[in-house]
Amino acid sequence: MTIRDLEIFIAVAETGKMRSAAKKLYISQPVVSHVISKIEEEYNVKLFDRLSKKLYITEIGSEFLDYAKKIVDTFYEMEDLLYNASDHLCLHIGASLTVGSFFLSDIISQFEEKNPRIRIRVYIDNSKNIIEKIMKGNLDIAVIEGNVSIKDILFKKIYNDEMVLICGKKHPFAFKDSIDLLDLKNQDFVLREEGSGTREFLIDLLKSQGIPIVEKWTCHSSDSIINVVASGQGLSILSKSLVIHQNNVKQVSIRNFVLHRSFKLIYHKDKYLSPVLKSFISEIENLL
């Protein structure tokens, strides 16, 4: 079985028709039919049920499809490595907004200074979208602050991030030395959008304590949250590193409760970690 055989099988599985697969790959339909039949005969399996001139992939066909995609993707990664070995290497790094806006730029600058031949491309988005790009292979590795519950993604905790409750300077909490966690009940909150690790942290925390809140504002950046909170529109919880130099909001201490979360380095379990990528991971671990 060749890489081309696998490509033909994948095309048939994805299009559901021999003719469509042939058109997609610019080959004749008999060639497609021959390859599928050859695989089925060689391994004594049935990859597709043929019912009323339509193809329906079998259970073993579905399992084979997962392997075929991984093999083909790995093959082209290998070819890409060989074809571009003499050129500049490029790493595609992802980060959630909190990590990207505060931590990542210094790490990348120092790494590039030590490795001038290596190019780095960075993609910043919320944790959910970063995970999706890791799954699709669009990113080599990423650093996020959200939870990871997908079995195909490996993660490693690399940094303990302190979170703080913030309010505007005229908010009643601003005149207190500290509050109880239960004081947050039914308070107006300014939250990040769905898919954000920061939003997930806050919602999970309050839900675990049985504390309902009013989700008054939804924002797509920490700067927007800080500005809205400063104007008196509600409370929020952000990474302390993002508000430490902000004079327009007040940090509020919560009695007997410390807010912490972890930054996680993530990558796909099938991702080949090249020496260059391992070197960059070490840089992240040393500086965070």
C-alpha cells in the first residue's frame, strides 16, 4: 500500500463517491475503484458498503480512515521538513489572549535573539479557538490558561497565575479592606467571551461555590474589561499581571480565598517535537 493509495481512500471516504474522489484527485474513476478493491482484497476487509449506488463507510473503514489521515499528514510533514531543511525553519505558536498580551512577546524576542535563523509566527485567540487549531495541525504548540479535556491533546502545567477581583473606584467594594466570596452573590460582572479561559475560570469558581451572578457585559479583551469595570459597570476577575499597573480600577481582596490558575503548554499527541521545537519549549519553561 502506498501513500497515493491512502490519499485515494481518504478522498473516497470524504466525498462518498468514486467519481467525486477521482475528480478531486485528477485521476480516472477506474483507477480509484481499482485501488479500493485492491486494499479490500489484500487485507480481506470491506471498507465501504455499496447500497443503491451509494457508498457508506464501514466500521473498519472508519478506523482505517483515522490511521490513513495520520500517516498521510505525517508523511507530508516529513517531506516538508526535508524540502525546507536548507531554508529558515518556522514555528507556529499559539497563545490565549492573557498569555499572548503579557508573557509571550518577551519569550519570543529572547528566543529569536539566540536563534536568528528561526522564524516564528504567532496566533492569539481565546483558549477554545487555540485548541481547535492545535487539533487541526495549524499550530505546533500553544500556551493557554483554560482547561484541556480533549484526549488527543497533551498538556503540561508551566506557570501558576494569580487572579484578582477588580472593581471601579466608586464601587462599594472599593471602600472595603476585603470581602467574603459570598458577597459576590447577584453582583453585576464583566466577562470575557465564550471560549475564554478567563471566563471559564470565573464561571467554574462561582458555580462550585453556588454563587449566582449577573452577566452584564461580555468583552473580547482584558483592556475592554478593565475600562468597563473602571466606569462602574460591574466586577471582574483577571490575571494580576494585567492589572498591576492599572490605576483606574481597585483590586479587592477576598477573605480566606486565594485565586490561582495554571498556564498550560499544549500540543497534539501525534505532533513530532523537533529539536528546534523542544528548544523553544525549554525557553518557555525557563522564563515562565
